[in-house]
Amino acid sequence: MPEYLETQQGRRIAFNQTTGRGPGVVFLGGFKSDMGGTKALALQDWAARRGRGFLRFDYSGHGESSGDFLDGCIGDWAEDAVAAVSALTTGPQVLVGSSMGGWISLLVARALPGRVAGLVGIASAPDFTEDSMWNGFTPAQRDEMAATGRVELPSDYSDGPYVITRRLIEDGRQRLVLRSPLDVPFPVRLLQGTADADVPVSVALRLLDHATGPDIRLMLVKGADHRFSTPDCIVMIETALDEVLARVGG
């Protein structure tokens, strides 16, 4: 059973935490996903085996947290992540961000300088509301957004379509990280599958090129898809985490 954190914004965030030594590890999930996914649970087991502190949580409108998914946006979910890291962890943390969680992780690092010791991005999707969603809309879909405030997109990951709201798009424009300087003064490991149908390799290469920092590396995995959750992929995530932690003295 999860525990719950009440945020200053009045949202009730479900989380699961295991205690252990630092730097701790925080998993940040993707768009419309939850903390019960394969990667989150595998990393919790990994952390437990090493006696490492670990936190996973659901953004508002996701999983077992309060709120309606359709009311949320990148800014809300970044606030949830900042609240979880601030209230539930102490000392430096290594963030593991999957898909949207990679974008959220960068926003957390910007909001909490000094608390983020490293980052592992898995199929990171910075700025996807603008670059993938809005820029991918047809003229008819943009008209639909203007008229109704929402657009429905087909999904390979859920029973029904993704509903994209005007608020999600407009708020996303205030959180973009690839249009202005992006300094990541800590070890960063980016993992990206070449068969990812949702986040193309070009996004990973753009992030690698745009970010500045002393220790940023990208691993391309031929044939891996967006889920990046096969046993081999999980091992790659754990290896990247071990490398980041070793570099920060963990």
C-alpha cells in the first residue's frame, strides 16, 4: 500500500519509499504511467539489494494520486516531483527519468540546485508537448483544439485515446528546456532505443548536443523500443545508475 504526501498545492501524492544510504535514487515515470511499472519496481529491488534509499511516486492525476489526469500539465507534475524530492528525501539524489520523466527530472534539477547529484534518462522526452504533439497536429487538429480545448490521439499504451488539452500544450510552452541554456553540472547518462516509435533518436541527439555539463553520455541501443523494460534494458539502466553513483562518491 502506498503512503501519501499532501503538497502545498493541495494535491495528494501517492508514494512508496525504501530507506537506505545516500545518495538516494528517485524514479520519475512517464506520461500517463504510474509507479507500479516494470522499471520502477525493478529499480526498487535493485536499490534494496544495495541498501540504497529509493523513492517512486505517482504524479497527480496518475496512478493512486489525487486528481484527474486531464486537469494536469507539465508544470503541475514538476511541482509534484519537486515536492516529493523536497519532503521525502534528504541529501543528494540521483534522478531516473523515463520518457516525460526525463523532462520532469531536468525541471527538478533546475528547481533544486544542489539536491540533484546525477541523472539517468530513459527515452527522455524533453519539450514533447511542443515538438511531438503541437508540431505534429494537422490543421484540423489545431482547429479542434481551438474550438474544444482538446484533441484525441490514438494510444498504443492504454485502452482509450490520449486526450491532449489546451492547458497541457500552453503550460508546456512555459517549461521548455531545449530553447534556452541547459546546464547539468552532474553526471548524466541517457539511454535511447533505436526502435522507439514515440521518442525518436533525434530527440536524444538534440538533448546531448544542447545540454552543457562535465559528464554527459548517450547510449543508443539497437532494436530497443520506448518501454525500454526488457531484462537486458533493465540491466543497462542499473549499470548506468551504478556508474553515476560511483562518480558522485556513492
